[in-house]
Amino acid sequence: MKYFSAQYIYTNTSSPIQRGIITTEDDGTIVSVEDHGGRLSERHSVEFYNGIIVPGFVNCHCHLELSYLKNEIPAKSGLANFLTTVNSSRKTSKKDIHQSIRQADNEMFREGIILCADICNTNTTFSLKKESRIRYISLLEVYGIDHSRAENRLNEILTLAKQAGEMALPHWIVPHAVYSISLPLFSLIKKHTPLNKISSIHFMESADEEILLKTHTGPLMDSYKKFLQPFSELMISEDHTEAISKEVSSSGNLLLIHNTFITKDQINKLKSRAGLYWCLCPNSNLRIEQKMPPVDLLTEEDCNIVLGTDSLASNDSLSILEELKTIQKYFPSFSLETLIRWATLNGAMALGDEINTGSIEPGKKPGLVLLKNADLVNLKLLPATTAQRLI
């Protein structure tokens, strides 16, 4: 048995507990959580920390395979330029891709991430995931705006899915974004994903998306012209919300990723969809588009918020704690309790793993993370706050 205590414990099952005691099995399974009303009784072997203990973090959106692009893509250049640079860098980067992936995986583990939904365009991360201390759900991402190649793109992802299945890796096939998929390809993806437990799609990350959908022009169209063969016509959806409603699998949970330029009208058209989660990656949004998602609007509309880090191509780190700091900086009215819930329990629910993770309660194995150097008087994160994995 192990025993942990801290100035505060955020369980996600009750109000924060002052100086309670968490008892775990050696493998991390929670045995009990004791609330002594702030009066910590002396007990042999209790590890006491001057900080805040929270459940392990859940990263609902990551591109682990792009870890080799850290510090290689200019910031603040817009989504179209970012996508163009990523596409070209895949072919020209000299970095050791597998070493970069291992380093990123270790970084996430140290930062307290216990569960991660990871976007895959290749099988590059598969071997690591078999050995990682983090539980991964691989979201095999399809994209392709050239409608003449729709069947080819679908067959490529089916081959990837077969490889993931042979390695017993949890996985689902998902579309990339409304602006990057032809309608014939959307139809094929939906045909092959009628039983998805988890789907995700990049959504309203840039204002340029609407320009492309409405006029077939703009920076994204210019970006496509740089690396696509000429094709006769553009067969894409004309409306974001209509695409989500008609073209994406209606089964299971759906994660809308980014939402940087989401509007109230779009939220109201979509939020009746069962199992809908709104995934925010604020540090990536600031780096690419220099804009924060409207977190206040999403909460006013009772949206289920979860958090992701995106990739090291668009972020300085894969730290959920750093995402929380950024949200608190721009939206200081949100309580730490709310932020922690988004980063833990909401994420576990979105990824269908709340039976194991997301809250500190008997029978679960959520991981324990210590937040050090936080403001323990006002219960706020500070720039110097760090995350230390306890178990």
C-alpha cells in the first residue's frame, strides 16, 4: 500500500479536500480517499506534499508522429502556411523521427498524462505505443480534397487500420477536417465508421476555412495548389455544421478539435448531437493563428470542454498543465476545479475511459499528479507551477 496527502486533493467527485489521505495499491489502484476536515492525522508512511494532488491528465488531441518538427515551423504564419510547411517537412527533415517520438512520449508521461487520443497518418508511432506507460487511442486520420483519389485514400487508411489491429492497438478511423475532404471521400469514411466509439475532426481552426468552403479561394486553396495535382472541380461541403451533421459518423463520441473561430450559431446547430465534446488546444491556436478559442462562449452554451496539446510542430511542449495556464491567463474567472475537470474527467468521458481514469475514487487507476508551486491561498496556477507524477 501507498499513502499520499497534500494541502488539497481534487478528486472530481466532491469539493477539493484539504489534507486528505489517498490510499493506493502498489499498482496505482485507488483503495480509499479519506477526508479529515483539514486535520491531517499522523500516520506512518504517509507522503505529504505542499501542493495539489489531481488525477492524471487526459490529452484528447495530439500528433505524436510530428514530434520531429519541433522548432522547425515558423510561428504566427497562419493555418495555410503551417499545413504547407508540415507537408514539405515530412519529406525533407533530417531529424530522427523515432527518437523524437520517444522523447515526446516520455515528456507527456512526466507531465502527468495518463491517456492520449493520438492522430496517426502513418504507423510510425505504433511500436512505441505497445510499450508506452501512457494508454493511447490511435485516431487514424483520412484527408484528401481530390475526389478522383477518394478510394485510394480510403484504402490507404484501411491498410493502416489493419496494421493497428494486428498489433492490438485501440484505434478508430476519423476524418481530418471539413475543408480537407472531398464529399466522395467523406461518404466512404462514413460507410466504414458506422460503429465508431470515438470520432474526431479538426473544426474551425482558421477563418480561412469558411473562405474555402464558400468561394473555393483563399489561402487554403493557394496551399492546396502547391502540392496537389490539378483536378477539374472542387467537390467539398459548403457548410461546416452541415458536414458534421450529414457526413460524420453519428455513433459514439465526437471530438471537435480547436474551435478557435466557432460562432454561437454553429454551436447551437451542433450541440444537440449526443456525445459531443469540444477540444481546445490554446497554445497551438496562439502559435498558428494568434487567437484564443472563445472559451467563455463555449461554457455559456454548456459545451463539454476537453483539452489537447496538438503537436510539437505547433506547440512548445505536450503539457496539459501549460494549456491550463494559458486558459487561466486569458479567462481568469474559471476556477481551478473547473479547469482540472476539463483536463481529467471530461477527457476520460470523451475517450470512453471514465471507468478507469478521470477521478480519484476507489477501484479506479487514474494516476496521481502533484501540482507544485501553485497559489494555495487563491487556488490558482502560477507561471512557476509544475506537474510531478506521483503514480
